[in-house]
Amino acid sequence: MIKLIAVCAVSAFTGVMIQKSRAQDQELKIGVVAAESGSFVSAGNTIVAAARLASQQINDSGGINVGGKTYKIKLYIRDNRTDVNVTIAAARELVNDIGVTAIWGTETHDFSVSMAKITGSAKVLQFSGNSSLGAVLDDKSVAPGGWLHYTFQTEPQEWQRSGSTAEGVLTLLTPLLPHPPQHSVVFVGNDATGQYLSSHYVKALEARGQKVDLVKYPPDTTDFSPLLTRIKGLNPDIVHFWYNGDSTLTAFPQALKLDVAPSYFLFGVDPGIYQQRQLKSDKPVTLSCVPVCWGASPSPVVQEYFKKYFDLGASKGPQSSVSLLYYDYFFMYAKALEKVGSIDKPDQIVDALLSMSYQGVVSPVPLTFNVHHQVTFATQVSLVKPGTSDQFVSTIQQPPPSPPPGDPGG
């Protein structure tokens, strides 16, 4: 009887300790603002999926030990509907009403700048896969007291990505064309993001000997035939579909029917989606991912990541690789919190991130932020064998060492 009482007492004590341990777990509030609807949904969904995977892995591994307390991540996800006003309202709610310590998003380039005006004044960290932040991340804006001191750009500077992309496209296409390509047309959506991104890509192509024409289309275009016919009259060697993968997947089949050019490049379209949709061209086609592809994964680490990512229910979309612009940074943020020992010292957390080197999934080279809160890593470009939808050759192209002539780098 005494033994039974002792066993029961131990069991009861153990139960109390478990309950006490659970009671000690603190909630780490993290906001996610992404386009789960609207014109940028294929990229927006990836942020949400990456955030769910990373937070689940961190929580399942025991959470984050910060100053002797255990924190578990709770996500507050908001759909910005690809609308800047909804984005601003969501950021205000997350910061002012919910009290998040950090926000992931948004992927829509000009929107994240609007968000940063809210997060910065509130000293809330913001991680955004937005290369156009390079136009405003400078010595003054990221300094203590600057409006971007708490903002981090989680993809390379645009001159770097444009340079590596252009090099990869020309390297893969040139051997398959009757003569070295000399004339490129960049076909891009005429919005703030398209204008910014294409300005760098045009300079990158020109630096590699291309004569470049820039043709813009209204963002909501579905019938591209008139503009594609105009492009065909320019007799380009390559047509580069730039920036919005969703629009590209509508425009590209129309270009094939019109036989617009002897070769093509599709920015932000994964080989996996090309194969899934059974797209075929008798002309050589190149594709790029931001930053590495799920349909032609370059390494076992990336393959394992995408397996877990899709197993969690994420869709295999044209821009699923964008998720990697958000995933690794959850772990970097967690390490920074552990180092600082508090979730309420944002300036010290910024310093911890700036001094960190983190080996993640997105790059075989450890991730580090430069003084302007930016990272650097390579871009994957793939070539589809003509007449097939499932045979790819890929190159991992490193960024150039400096901006091309005429590109200020911001």
C-alpha cells in the first residue's frame, strides 16, 4: 500500500511538473503578411507555408530558450490580397493591436516599403524577400534611429540577382542558337516592381553585349497577343519574360503560338511547374528560380527541404522556391533572441543578426547580413531541352562582384 501511495505521489508530482513546464512556455508573436489572394498569390502562399514549416520545426524541437524562458512561436497570418492599403492595415493591426515582435513579408516589393514605415517606428523587426529594398537600405536608413534599422532584406540585391540571372540565361542559350544572341526584349508588367526590377536586368544584359528593348504590359493583362506581335516585329534573339510568374504562364503559350522568337527566358517559373503543365517548345527555353528550384533541386539539402515543405500541404506552384527567402530567417531570428536573452531588446537583436553567420538551406555558403541588412547568394537557371517538358540542365550562377555600368546598385 505504501509503495502504491509512493508511486501515485511520484506520478502526481510528475504531472504537476509537466503542467508547470507547459505553463512556463511563453508565446512569441510573429506576424506574416502575404498575398493569399490577388495577382501575386503564387508567391504569397509560399511565405505562409515557409512560416508554418519553420515555426512548427522550432516549436517541435522544444521552442526558443530566451533568458531562461521557453518561447513557442504563434503565427498571426494576414492576407494582403495584393493590395497596398490592405497591407498597411494588416501591419498596423499586427504591430498596434496584437503586439508582434517581428513580421515576415510582404513579398510584393513596393508594399514592403510601406510596411517598413510602420514596423520601423514601432521597433518591430521585418524580414522581406524584396530586392527593391536596396533602393532605400543605405547608411542613414539602417543606422540606429533610421526608419529601416529593423528591416532585413532576405534576397540578394537586385543588381546581383539580375547579373547572375543574365549570365546563366546567356550561357545556357548561346550554344543552341545559330549565332551568339545580340538582341533581347524584356517583357515586363508595368507596375512599380516591374519597373524597378527590369531596370537592373536591362543593365545586366547590356553589360553582356545585348541590345535591349523594354516592352511593358498592364499588370492585369490576359490577352498578350497584340504586344507579342509587336515584339515579334522587333526580331529579337531572346524574349525575357520578367518578374511575375503567373502572368508569364499566361503569356508564354501565346508567344509560342505566334512564334515570337528563337528562344525564351521565363523568370520565376520553376521547372517543376513547367513539367506539371506539360509545356513544350521546339525552341530552347530557360527558367530561373528565386533562388533554387523545387522541380530540379540542386542538392540533397534542398530536396529534403522541399519534401518537408510539400508534405505539410504547400502547393507545388510556379514560385514555391520563394519560400526559401523566408524559411532560414526564422532560425536566424531564434538564434539572435537566444544570444540576446530577451525578446524586448530589438536594437541588440539587430546587432546579433548583423554579427551572425548561419548555414541554412537557401545557400551552400553561410548567410550573413552586410551593413545594409542584405544577404548574397547564387541563382539557379535551368534549360529545357527543346521538344520536352521534363528534361532540364541547370547551372548555379554566382552573382557578379560589382554592378554593371550605369547601374547605381541601389
